Amino acid sequence: MRQYLMHTSILFLTSLVAINCSSGGDPTGASEGVTPQSTTSTSISGGESQTESLLWRRSHQGGALASGGASSTGGISGAGGASSVGGASSVGGASSVGGASSVGGASSVGGAPNTGGRLVAGGTVGAGGVASVGGTLGVGGAVTTGGTSGVGGSTQGTHVSQDTNGWTVVKPSTDSRVIYVSSSLGSDSNDGLSEARPMKTLAKSTTLLRPGYPDWLLLKSGDVWTEELGTFSKIGGRSADEPMLFSSYGTGARPQLRPTGNQDRMFGHINSDVSAHVYIIGLEFYDIRKDPNVSGFQKGASSVAGISWIDGGNDLLIENCYFRLLGSGVIVQNSNGPNPQNVRIRRNVITDMYSFAGHAQGCYLQGITNLVIEENTFDLNAWNDQAGVPADVFNHHLYIVNSNNMTVRSNLLLRDGSLNLKFTSLQKNGSMGALVQNNFIFESEIGISMKYQGSGAVPSDGSSFGGYKIDNNVLLQINRDNPTARGLGWGVEMKSAADSVVSNNIFSDFSFTTNSVAVLMNGDDDNYVSTGITIQNNLAYRIRDQAFIIEPRSRWSNIKVLNNTIQDPDLGAAMVAQHGSFASVGYSGNTYGASNASKFALVGSAVDGSNAAPVTASQWVAQSGETGAKMQSITYPDPGRNLDSYVKTLTPSMTLSAFYTAVRTQSKASWNPAYTAAAVNDYIRAGFGMAAFKP
């Protein structure tokens, strides 16, 4: 009987949201600001098991009071420091080179109204299409809010725009209060209203922020604070075109916020009220206590989140920030209050999250309506061998629970501890509408997972997920590093989904474990409903076990596998494994290049694969009823391309380790397109004779 090692993951019960922002403020004082309010974290229902939920709560920051009176024990641990670039100083943060053009004005592209009745810039646009308003500071006093919008295009505003390089630019309003803060030069006896008279502490300076006004809190580039930015119950600007901004001024490294162990998070929000229009741009959140490369390393240090936003909120932008060695970088979730809406996390660097006593995520995101995650760099999250914290099945780059209308695109996802991108649904239709596109996923053990994990049995009258499009991603050498030693090498895992498409993806060189598969579609029992799923136009190359595993359940219908190309030049792998009835699954027009004629496919009547037997190509066609199948081995220009060979195209002497260091320096001040998912993906595509991706 074939056994699948199913990963389990735990729902986070606290909210920590971390953003990587670049220092990018100019000396004239352009920046972004937000007001601190009360700190708290909350727990949420759901999870794989009660035991796991308890583990999750213990592993997260010890929560304070939560809205609605619920106390939280949750908390996420810090980012791991195996590859910290240089002790205390910021890696790659520098001055901002802002532009002026705009993304995200006051009008909404299908957005939901905020509490003041104004439309939010960049609302929902179809399944997974959320317009982006996020960005970074511009030079010359303008802050940038940039971001590619979803299916509806971007909007332009008077004060918020996007420059030609895709960074968010924010300009102050006539009544903006711009507050300057410097830990090195400031004094709390100053009024903080000019660079010449900066305040010193965050605790004092944040009291000047006015909820409902487009105020700015600017931290001096290169300075370091060991206090939290604040935890707020009500905060934010006037509108999507006049947000409250937290950012930087001056030139140099990003302003750095370092926890001392007395905080649960460095920026927090907790309230059922809808705090709206908060932009955090160009800051660094760094837990030096957990950096094993510095003399002050504290083994067993507590876990602190970078940003933790609990309940409510509309129009939250996190851009050009750097999160490292925290418990979790960014946490946004609903608890007792309304769902957060219109959240954009873009062009941040999120690395080395880990916890000594619990779980850690790059980002934990739950209950969000309209979510954009784009062009971020995620590396080595959820484990740190140097600190003695191994990878486990609970910690991931991106953990997204019960959220709707999502766009996850063009992110660089490297060396995750378990799952790179984990989508979880807690009930029927719990997670609806996602565009997952043009991401580069490397190593770890599972690329993309869609899985029901509610507290009870899976709903039998409908699917947990719907309206997903997983398109044009590159998944390369999954399980090359075998982080948890489970021996999994899975590309896309789908359970209980409806009306979704997996298309145009490249799954290449899953040759490192026998338990490998490009697309796994199954269900734990016959209550799992999947319908209207199309798997088409994908390329699976050198998948050691089998490219596709399809295990139909009795409630499945209308599953199509068509026009895919599966090529195995040398591993002797099966092309497809069909475990169970063909009644709900149709195969058509696939191109197969098999190296083992006697094990062309695996077919059996038992859904668990216990009686699967090898069949030849002709037997496969006869049993599956596939029409238009082609038996053809294809010669590609350079199919062995990988990340090691890519870095040599940048600099012949460059190593993969040097590349990992380089991508962490990405910021508005030093943005290198060669260190993006788009560039790596197009290089891999060219090796298969494919054109560059065009959105």
C-alpha cells in the first residue's frame, strides 16, 4: 500500500506582521507614517489538531490582551540567522531613489468601502486580482506606493502613485504632520517637526500621530531602536490617496528596529475597528539576539514578530522592508473582529525566521479579503541549523488561511523548511479566488499546497477551495536539500478544490527522492469534493517517481488533464499514476517521453494505490481512454539549467551561497532585476526553448 507522508501545519494564534522596507527616504523628509496603538494577539479556531494548536500558541509571541477580551498565548518566533549579512548593520538598506508616478488613488477597482464610505484604492478584481498600492519612498519628499495591480489595472492618485520602476510614491497632504525621529541625534524635548529638531524615542514620537490624518512618522536612516514602533487599537490615514506613513528620512541603511525580549512584536495593531490606510515602507526588523553570527547571540531567545496586525484594517501596505531572524516577519489575521481588507506585501526581503520554542513563518496571513504578495524575496525561513533549530513540518515561507481574492506573484521562494506556499481552508468555500503566478520555488519539500484543515470533518456538500489559478510558476529541484528528512518532493498538492486551473508551470528535476510528483490531486476520504479542475499545458521534466498522481474520490467530477508535456529522459519514472476510477477524470492531448516502456504509467482500482501496477503506453491509452496522446521524447536546448548555472551567467565566479547573500540586499536603493523571480524563471524557460513570460 502506497503511503503518503502528509504534512501537518498549525494555525497561528497570534498576529505578527513584518515588512521589509528600504531606508529610502530623502533628506527633505518624504516618508510614510502610521500611529501605534495597543498591543495584543489572539487565537483562532482550526488547525490540524489540538496538540498542534497548543504547540503553535506556545511558539508564538506571548500575546497581550486581544480585542473582545480574548487573551492570546500565541506568538511567533524569530528569524534565523544562518546567513546574516553583517552583524548589526542593515544589509542593503540605503537611501531611496523615489519617483513620482502613481499607483493607487482614492478610487477603487472593485474595492470594498472603508468605514468612512470611501472606496479603497486597489480592491478586488476578479479571482485573485487585487490592485496594489504598496510601495516605497520617493526622492524629493514623495513616498511611493507601488505595485502591479491585479486583473483590473492600477489607479492613479494625487498623493499616492507608482514610479516607472514600480515603487510606491507618497506625497504629503497640506495638513500632514511629518514627525522626524533619530535615536542618535534626537531629543524628546524637541518638537520633531523638522530634521533639525528630531525626537528620540518611538514611544514619545508616536503620540503625535493623529488617527484619520495623513501623518508621517519618519525614522532616520542608519539609526537603531530597541523599542517597539507601537501597538495600536486605531490608526491610519484619511483615504487610500492620503495614507498614514511609517518610513525613513536621510540616506544610508534602513532604520532598524531590534527587539530586546520585552516585546511581542515591533509593530502591532489589535482592535475590531477598521483602521485604514497604513503604509509601512523602508524599515528593517532584525532580532540580533537570535543571530548566531554575532557575539551577543542568545540561544533560547524569545520569539518576536516584526509586524502583527489583528482584526480589521483596510488598505495596509508593507513595502521595501527587511525582516530577519524574527519569529515571524508579518502576521495579519482576523480574530474576533472583521476581516482585514486590501493588504499588500511587496518587494520586501523576509529571511531566517525561526523559533527556539515553537513555530515560525515568513508570513502568517488569515481571514484577509483582497491580498497581494508580490516580488518579495523569501529565504531560509522556519529553520536555522547554525542555531540548532532543525526544519519541521509546521513552518513555512507563506502560510495563508481562509483568505479570499489573492494574488501571489513573482516571488523568489528559496530554501524553505517545509512548504513554500501553504493555503489552508477551514470550511466549505473557505478560500476562494487566487492567482499564483510566475513565482520561482527552489528546494524545500512541497511547493504549493491547498489543503482543508478545519476542526471537523471536511464538508461533503462542496469544496474548500475555489477559483484558483496556479500559472506560469517554475518549481525547481524540490527536495534537493530534504529539510525535514521526510523524503517528499511534491510540486502542487490539491485537495477539495473547485473550478481551478494548474497551467503553464515548469516542474524540473525532482530527482532527489523517490516520493516525488509534480501534481498530486487527492482527498483523504470520499467526503472530499473536487470538481471543475483543469491541469493543462504544464511541463514536467525528470520527475523521479511520477509526474502526476490522480486519486479520484466518489464525489469528484469534471477533472481534465490535457496538453501537458511529461519528459523523463533517464530516471525510469512513470508518466502518470491513476489510482481509482477514470469516470471523473479525462486525459487528452498529453505528450509523453518515457525512458521505461514497461512502466509507462501506474494504474490501479484502489484509491490508496495499493494495487497499482505498471502498464505500457498502449495499455495506458486503452485503459484511460486518452485521446490525442503523443509518444515523443523531446530534445531541449538546455534542460539541465538550474539555479547554480543561473548565478554563473551573472558572474562566472559567483557561487550559490553568494547569490543567497546578494538577494538579501534587494531594496529600492539597490534593486537588481537579475535577483528576481522573473529573471530566474525566464532563464529556466529558455533552457526548454520557451519565450519569456509576459503577464
